[in-house]
Amino acid sequence: MLEKIMSLLYDDVVYTSEKELFYKVYKKHLIFTVVRLRLLLTSILFSFISIVWFIFIKPRIYGFIFLDIAMLFLLLNLIEIRKKIINSKSGKKTRVQIRTKKIELYLKRFLSKHNKAISKKDWKKIKKHSLRLYNDLLSEECEHCCYYYSLEIARILKDCTLIWGAAEEPFEKGNKFYAHAVVLKGDYIYDSNMHFSIKYEDFVKLYKFKIYKKWSFDEFSKENFRDSERNNFRNWCKTNHVLLYERF
């Protein structure tokens, strides 16, 4: 059911050839769409209830009440759209946008801490090692800094494999690949950018992942690890037409 809803919402904006796998992997993130569209969806819900009430239930006065509620939420949604348009040039956020961002951050923290790659015991270990790192990983601070945070996670947990490579962006046309670093623990990849885990085989298939190298703890725990690998990785990226590798 959720995957069917995903296909309706994302079919026109996802360009991967593995759409069924995309819907399966990203269905947990459907909640973010619900949060962003909550005013409109609430209006639709009460409209549906009012229609059902008019047809099947008496007294019909309650149907009018639910219809009024639906119209109220629709009006609030239209007001919010107008505010966004007015604020678009200044970059100012509306109250609803600010509230939405807070809800999304809470959900990201929840998804990060409930995955199949990094256990609750692992999160406690990370928190004990560095509270700053722990807070970063559960916020937006770690997004687009996978080269740093994946390495830090792997060094703390030790029983991980660090992987550098290139991932295809499913939301962009043209099969564009971007430099990416992830942690492999057991059979699952943890992606610090996305705040979730995914089976290794699904990860490679969905993102057409090109592997540069894999390293064990003895290798990536060296103090100058990134410095020693940087030039070779950048040359590999250039050869394979990989983008955004400069910060590795």
C-alpha cells in the first residue's frame, strides 16, 4: 500500500531505473511528505469524512461540520502558500515552515537511532566518545559531509568497513554520479547523509554505486588516512566523471 502511494508521489520526480527498489527503500520517508503537506491532507481527510457522512450517516449536520473543518484547513493551506510566495525573495520562513523543520529534525533523529546498521548500544558508544559528534549525526550538520562523519563513525565502532565511491543521484536526470562515503556494518550500509540504513546489495543496486576502495579498522584508523588517499581518490573521480569530490 505504501509503495503504491510512493509511486503516485514520486514517479515523475525520480529518474532511477530501479523505481520499485526506490519505493521500498524510501517508504519510511513518506512521513516527511505527510508533514510538509499536513494542512492540505487534513483538508482532504475531512472532506472525505463529510462526503461519507452525507451519504451513509445521519444526522447530516455533522457532515456540514466536517465540511466546514475541511474548508478551514484548505483556507489555511492557501494562506500558507501565499506567505511562502511573498517571503520567497527575502528567504524569510513562515511559522508553519519553522514548525515543519522542527518536526522533520525530530523524525530524522528517530530514524537515525532506529536502524539495522547502528544499534542503540553503538549510539551510546558514539555519545560517550563525543557528545558533539553524537548531536551532529542526529541533526542536519552531518549532511553532505559523509567523508568526515563516515570515517568518525567507523573509527569509534571499529567493527565496520569504510567505503568510498560514487553514487548516482536518483532525483536528477542524466545519470550524474557524486563522490560518497558510507559505513558497512554487517549486511547493512549506514548513510550519514540520509540518516538511514539499507541492505548492502540494495544500496549498490539502487545508487549504481561504484566502489573506489574498502578499508578495515587497521587501515582507516591511521591518523593521516584521508591525506594518504585523497589524491588517488580525486584522480579516480576525474577518470570516472564523478562530481563533488573536492572535500574528500
